[in-house]
Amino acid sequence: MNIQKAKVTSKGQLTLPKSIRDRLNLEKGSYIAIYLEKDQLVMKKVNPKKPLSEADPIWDMVGMFHDGCEGEEISRESSVENKVTPFREAAKWKQS
């Protein structure tokens, strides 16, 4: 195991050693997941997923199932559109 040090700055930031960044293909804007395991800090590279397109067939299924609202009469069209819109917006997210 090749152990390397990284110094924490006064702002709580640290720089990953270049050899590690190169090995994991980490570039400006890359993401890493950080969590604790007992007293150890664990970091893992996050592989971004491609956002869903408008043509993805999953959108045909969103809103198909009753959401458990009792006593509400909502047309299927307006109900589906109200449920789908936030998901479509989230799916358009792109890394900057």
C-alpha cells in the first residue's frame, strides 16, 4: 500500500496528491464521495451518470400509479404533468 500525506488547510481543504489524482483520472470539477468508517476517512471517485433525455421511455411511466391522495379529483393529464415536471428538470442536470 502506497501511503501519502495531505495537509488540511485552515479552511478545511486538502489537496490530493498528483499521483492519486492521475491514477483515478480526477480533473477539475470531478466529484468524490467522502464518508467515515469508524475513525477512518474514506474517499471514493464518483462516476457521473448521463442525464436522462426527454425521449427516455421512463417518462411514460411517471405518474401512472395512484399516490394515495384521498378525496382529490385530479385529471390524469394534470396529475401526470405535475409529477413529471420536477423529475424532467432534475434529469436535465449537467455537470458544469
